[in-house]
Amino acid sequence: MNTAWSKRILQLLILAGLVGLWQLLVSLGAFNAIAVASPSSVASELGGLLGSSTIWLDILHTLRGLAIGYLAGVVVGTAIGTLMGISAVVRAYLTPFVAFLNAMPRLALIPLLVAWLGFGQSQQIVLVFLIVVFMVLLTVQASVQNIPRRFVDNARMIGAGRLQLVREVYLPAIGIWVVSSARVAIGIGLQVALVGEFFGGNHGLGYMIEEGESTYNTNLIYAAVVVTAVLAIVIDQLLAVVNRRAARWLP
């Protein structure tokens, strides 16, 4: 049997064993049923959710906030990081501000964002942006500064201007770094998107978890967590495929 398939089957067996043990312990009263839902009750809750349009709208809401904030953070972070990596003057001026803003706990800004932007998705998008932009910025800056000097010198020797250097030397070099760090950035971004929905949200998976907490519906909380975990795994696997394809550029 193929080794990869053997690993997958073993993983599924371990997962099934853990779920079975969880169900048995709950059935025997080892856990408080209010605090720890059984897998069967979670599956029943999840089946009801998947049969309605609400869960799909919540998933789309969370993904929309994540995508907008993440893409904006990648674009802005790449632009500023490239400038800081190329220009010592820009780096000297911006480094103190970047260090200060990066050290600031962005989650502490949620009450202010709600006050400024109101209850809705705007504060969630801004929160994701503030997390992602600095991760990308610092990664891009480091990658630009680590480009071997001979590449830049050779390009200049054959007449490459500043824009050509950016297009032909810097962007291909930082592209692999951005793609490689995307899995970390998107994972953290998803967590932040959910947190943003805890406070002031009226839709989304985070709001669903908050609703389950406020109504003492443990099954709803667990079902929303399962959907979030599956969503995270799917996104991570898609980015892994992109990362493997991008890695082919490397020597």
C-alpha cells in the first residue's frame, strides 16, 4: 500500500478512536454535559446548520472580511516593505514607527474600532489588515535586504533603471517569501477575523460562537469550531499547493 495512503488511514483511525473515546466518556458522565458536548449531539447540530442557509452566509461573511483585510495587508505591506528594503532613507524614517505599531497589541484596539467604525464588518477588516500588514512588511523588507548585491549590480550594468530593478529583481525575489509566509499570515488572520466578530459582529462564525455562548448552547459552539477548523485546513492545504508550485522557482 502507498505510504501516503497508509499514513492517511492511520490518522483517520486515530481520529475515529479519539472521537469514540470522547463519546464514551460523555455518555458515562465523565464530563459535564453542559460544558462538554458529545460528538453525536455536535454532529446533529452541525447537520441542522448545514441544511440551512445561515451557516453558509456566516462562512461567506467571515471569508469576505478575512479576504479583504488580508489582501489589503499583503498589498500595502509588500509596497512599504519593498521601499524600506530598497531605500536606506525610507528605512531610517519608517523603522521607529513600524516597530512601535508592530509592538502595539492590535486586539486592544477593538473597542476603539467599534466606536469609530460601528458594529459591522469594517472593524473586522481593519483588524485583520493591522495584523497582516506588519507580518508581510517585515518579511518583505528582510527578503529585499537579503537579495545578493551582485544581482542588483548586474542588472544595473546592463542598463536596468529603478522600475526595472523592482520588476525584474526585487519582485521575483520577494514573491517566494510572501507566498511562504502566507500560511502563517492567513492562519493568524482567520483567528483575528473571528475575534473581530466576537465584538460588535452580527454575522460570521465568530458571531455564531458568541451566540452559542450567550445562549448556553454548547452544541452550537462546538459545531462552529468544527466548521472553522475545516475551513482553516482547506485554506492551509490550498496555500500549501501554491507554496509548492512557487518553490519550484528556487534553485
